[in-house]
Amino acid sequence: MLDWENQRPNNLSITKHESKWEHSNEVRQELNDIRSKLIEYANVLGEVCGVANDLMK
């Protein structure tokens, strides 16, 4: 990923350059999966501590 980032031409935005990376969709999906799990853990921890916030609702 860092190699790809370092190849960005100055006239191309970071967002556009990232979207052209061959692994972009795969990495974004993995990040979304991890984010969902972290929110689940945060909700459980909040319940255990008595400060539930239900971040996913």
C-alpha cells in the first residue's frame, strides 16, 4: 500500500489515486468488516460497564 501511495502523481488527488489501486475494494471491505466487529465489541463492553450506547442502532 505504501508503495502505491508513493507512486501518486502530483496532479492526481489522493482519493482518485487510492481508488485506482487494485486492492482498494478488498481493503475497504475488510475495514468495514473490522469496523462492524469493533462496534459490536464496544456495545458489549458498554453494557458490561453499564453505559450502553448502542452505536449500531
